[in-house]
Amino acid sequence: MGTTDTRVRRRSAGAWFADTGWRHVVAIVVSIFALFPLLYVVSASLNPKGTLTGSNQLFSAIGIDSYVRILTDPQNPYVSWFGNTLLIASVTGAVTVFIGACAAYAFSRMRFAGRRVGLVTIVVVQMFPQLLAVVAIFLLMSTLGDWFPAIGLNTHTGLILVYLGGALGVNTYLMYGFFNTIPKELDEAARIDGAGHARIFFTIILRLVAPILAVVGLLSFIGTVNEYVIASVILIEPEQQTLVVGLTKLVANPRYADWSAFSAGAVMAAIPVMILFLFLQRYIVGGLTAGATKG
Amino acid sequence: MTETVEPTAPQTTRQRRAARIAEAASVPIGWILLKILLLAVVDAVAVYAVFVLFTHAEWLILAVVVAVTVLVNYIYFSRKRVPAKYLTPGIIFLVVFQVFTLLYTGYIGFTNYGTGHNGSKEQAVSSLLASAQERVEDSPTFPVTVVEQFGTYGLLVTDPDSGDALLGTADQPLQQVQAEFDGGKAVAVDGWTTLPLATVFTLSEELENLSVPFSDDPNDGSLRAPDGQSGYLYVSTLEYDADADAITDTQTGTVYADIGTGAFTADDGTELLPGWQVTVGFDNFVRAVTDSSIRGPLISVTIWTFVFAIISVASTFFLGLLLALVFNNTRMRFRNGYRIIMILPYAFPAFLSALVWAGMMNESFGFINQVIFGGADIPWLTDPTLAKVSILIVNLWLGFPYMFLVCMGALQGIPEDVNEAAVMDGANPWQIFRRIKLPLLLVTVAPLLISSFAFNFNNFNLIYMLTGGGPRFSDVSIPVGHTDILISMVYKVAFTGQTRDYGLASAFTILIFLVVATISIVSFRKTKALEELN
């Protein structure tokens, strides 16, 4: 650690430890805790041996066999899972942002009967996660599928529609707070110049609130990638399933699972999400605390 | 947040008209075309839906679709309903997939819906009679030709007495048809493809299961042709008497009557399954609180759910806060490096983390036992107590980065002059933290702690992927275990195991709903978050 520059050296080691040294001790201990499962999964993914036991010697063998295995295994259509997940999460994220932004615009800029009740309803309804109603969702989708096979069980469209049921909710509340920080004078000036509500929304407001749109989009994307219950109930055929359903099934019995193939799949699934996350993390933290702090 | 709306004086008629004209003039023609196009798509889909629902005779749903479509058209063509234009899409999804499913869950909780009870009474009767069929001895042999239409197999039968051709499928009872005959045997019929014998031989599995009802009355039995060439009459050993609403077993003479429980039941209590779906009132709730093989697990699962959620929030918050305090020192080097490392667990998709930890904690082959504890057999995930500890450790790993980020943000939001003023007044660092910084921090963080509690209360993925809820309770009638929380218990009762009990699962959901509602109302009262909505 870079603690040996001259300014520090001049002081006694005791004083240095009391000031910043102990902080490094805590930080290193926690860093090990944070990193070690991640190092383990990377190591396991590079291990050509398939079993759990074979993955225990960290970085003892390096190879990309398990990556090839997971990408070509006809039993576990990883590539389809990946594509399905990307498609479902992207569409859900994008449409959620749009629907949520529309609602936030109405709540923030317009005054109408039922506005307060509407806001409170949204906050309260989002307290009850959709997965609580999974039985009803399953029965609803199976009935819908009898009438309209395109949006019933085992379809991506059906799953996306179910996810969009949660589009108004915590996201709208987060965006609503952010919309309120954009000065109303901007709208009024545009209105005087002859712009209608639609033009103000699409050309002025949406550009100014872009950071929160990115945050909500990313949170919704990650939330959809992680969603297991509804996806596992609605998507039946392996080809149709998402990463979370497929990979969970892959290691359902760790004793016989191809552990390094799973790890390779996990690394490939996690890296894009992690890069995106680290890239946007400052906005995310800002967005999370903006929803909480008033002022 | 400042209230930026000033109450404006009501507009005069002229002003309103002027505003409308300005609004209309400001919309470019392209937007109007786009709007019309989008509405045309919506209406086309609605017309298609109405057509389909009409063929299924679903009048109520049809009426709802029509009403919603008319409303949507009105909203978007009207010049007035501006807020509705922005709220309608979200509200439609919210009502269908959130509010409706919630109410529907409530309804299912009062029924016996589940394995053995998932259809109507008529379906139950025909499936009972079909399942108990036996071949009628000395009955004539019917010459049969296997035909196919759009993937559905049918039997073209020649009546040995009259010589008439009859056609039927699994869903459609035998009906007389005009057919081509070859040597007294009907061999082809219009609209259906006659399958060649070579194909028929490959279909033995389908033909084993193909049972064509003789007539609309299930008591008449059905015709089966396992070899695809000769059919025999099968009649049920059960007989349905529609007037008495009872089924009689013709072999034993036992009478099974409909006593309102959703299944035909004999005097000694034996039920014929499948039964059908009926409303059972509060039966599921009564079972949940009185049946000891359900009540026991329900109580311990509820307690564990609270313990898990509370300790999860507390442990992640304290570790996060500690780290935020540790890093809140500008003289510390490599701060950003540490910071990135600590965010990594939060960035790694949560379901993968749980699966990876499950592998590492495996009793016989896992990294922790094999390498860190040198080959010990510590039952991290299979001992009831240790499994709970493991879950809390993994959840700490998953959750502390979030709390760390939030606390960092909140600490940096506290102005430095507060600190300086306290130092001037002679407060020591601990006093400053305890009396000044912590209360200020809690104001910011409290709502996040509540939502974190709510999140963990329903943290299905962690439980399901780490321990699967195991180890299982012994001597209970539902498939739950020591580490199951309420939400994973609902999932298991509804979707795993030999019997699926949607009714009981929904009753549990309603109980959870009541608990969560109470908690959120109380906590919102406390934080006054709802009052701050302007």
C-alpha cells in the first residue's frame, strides 16, 4: 500500500497507525471478504475440470475449455438464455423507463383530481412485490394463452407484459422526485413560445432528466436479469428460458453439476453487467439517495 | 423540495379557447399522424382480441376490452384529458398485472384450486369415467382407419352392424360422415389425411392414449384402437347419474356423491380424484392455523422471516456504516481502489452470487471446507442453525456495498461546518458521531432501511438458490424447510412437490400481504414519508 511517502515517514509509526493505518487493516480484511468469491468463480471458470472439487485449487490450471463447453452444450442452450435475457431485460428496461417517465411528468407538472391519491397508491402498491401473486399470474397467463397464444405461457412477450405491470412503482417515485428539481420556468417559457405538452415533454424534459432515466433503466435491467420466480413459472421450454432459470437448473445438484462450465457462464453473464454498473455507479448512488433525501 | 406551483386564477372562456388553439397549432402534423397510427395499431389489436373472445364466448372479458379501447381512443383524441394521456399506459399494466392478480390471489385463497382440483365439474366427470374404462367383453370389433387433420389424430370407424362410417377425435364424439369405402371398410374422408400403415406403426404411443367418446353421454364409453386397425368398445366401471348427481362404481356398488367439497365422496369419506374447483370459504385459513402439520412450519417460517430481514438490514447497515466512517478520511491512500473493490459484490448479479456461494459452502466438495478448513465436514447448508448463519453471512456479502455507498453519500452530504462547530464546543469525535452525525445520517437513510427490510422480507432468490429452504422439516405435510422464508414457502406449496395447492399458497399470500401492509403503513407513518408527497 502506498503509505511510505516522506511526509508519513516523518511521523512515528504509532501515530500513522492511529490515523490511517488501522483503516487500511479494516479495508484489506473487507476487501478479501468481498473479492474472494469472485476470484473463486473466475478461477473455477478457467479450470478445464468440470467438478466442484476440481475447482478448489485456485488458478492451478488455466484453459478456456469450460467456456467452449457451456457455449456448445446442446443440453443447456446458454447462448439462447443469454439472448433471451438481453432481449427481455432490454425491452422491459426501455419500456419501463418510458412509461414511468410519462407518469412522472404528469404527476410532477400537472394538477388534476386524484393526483395525490394516485401517488400514494403507487407507493403502496409497489410495497407488494409481484412474485407474491405468482399463482394468480400463472393462472392468468395460462388462461390468456388459451385465447391469445402469442402472449400466453412460454412466451417472452407475455413475460415482458407481466414485468411491465411493475413499471409504475418505485421507478416513478424516483423519477418524480427528480422531475421536481427541473425548474418549472423552463416549461412555462416553452409554453409561451407555443410548445404543447407533448413537445415540452419529448424535447425539453426528457433531455434534462436523462441521468435518472439511465439509472431507472439500469436498475430495471438488472432487476429483470435477476428475476427468477415469474420467469421460471412462465417460461417452460429450455430454449425460451432466461439465464437465471437456466443456470440455476444447471447446478441444481452441485454433486453432479459441471461446475466450471457454470462458472464460465456466470463470468460471461456478470462481466457486461458489472462494467455497466461500475461505469454508472456514481449516478446510481446519486439516484438512490435522491429518492430518499428531501431537499 | 420547493413547491413551484402557484395557484393561478381560473381562466376565462376566451383564454381557454386561446390556449386550446395554441396547443393544437403547436403540434406538428407528423406527431398527429404518429398518434393516429399508434391508435390504429391499438384498435386493430383490440378488434382481433374481440374476435377471438367472441369465438370463445367470453362475454365479460370482451366487454372489458371494448370499454378500455373506447376509453383509450377517447383519451387520446380528446383535447382535454392531458394527464390521462401520460398515465394511461402505466395504469393499464398496473391494473391488469398487479391489482387484478392481487385480487385474483385473494379469490384463489378461498378455493380448493390445486392438484386434483383444477377444472370444472363436467371435466372431472368425463375424466373420471375415461380413466376407469375397461374393454367390454365379447363386444364387436370395429374396423378402424387412423386419420389426421392439423396435427390432431382421429379415428374413422366402420360400424360392423350398419356399415356406416363414423368419425371422432379425443375431444369430438363419434359422428356419422360420408366416406370412401374399400372392401366394406371406410378408408378416407374429406378434409382429413389418411395415414399410411407405416406411419401408424410409429404412433403406438399416441394411439394407446387416444380414446374417442362414443357419444355425448360419458356413460356410453369410448372406442380405442391401440394397433390402429381394429377398435374395441371400452365402458367405464363408473357410472354417472346426472339426476342424483352421483357416481356409482358398477363393480363394488359404492356410491360417490357430490357433498360440496369439490370431489365425489363415498359415505366412508374416500374421494374420487380428480375433483373440481369449488369455493371453500375460510377452509385454507382454518387449515393454516389449526392443522398442526401446517401451523408448526408456518409459525417458525414467519419468525425466521422476521429474524432474517431484521438481522440482514442491521448487519449490512453496520458494516456499511463502519466502512463509510473508515473511508471518510481524505488522508487515506488508495481510497478509490478499495471503494471499487467493495462495490464489486453489489455489481455481480445477485442470483449468481447465491449459486457461487452455494458451491463454495458445499459440505463435501466446497472450497470453504476443503481448502480453508482443511477437509472438514462442516454442514454449512444442511444443519438447521448453521444454514441460517450461512444465509446471513452471504447476505452480508451481498448487501454491505449498497449500505456502504448510501452511507458514504449521506456522510458527505453533512456540511463540514457542523463538525467544526462541534469541535469548537469541545465535543470529542465519538460525541460528534453519536449526537450529530448519526442522527443526521439516519434522516437520510431511514427510508432506505425500510425498503431494504421490505426487500429482504421477500428475498426469494437468496434463500431458494443458497439452501433451497432446506434442511426440510420432518413430519410436516407441506414441502418447507428450516431456512424457508414466507415467500419461498408460498412458491414451494404452489409449484413444487407431488401436490400443488394453489388455494393454500394463496391463503399464505394473503397472510403475508396483511403483515407487509401493516409494517409498511406503520413505518410510513413513522417516517412521515407519505406526508411529504406534495
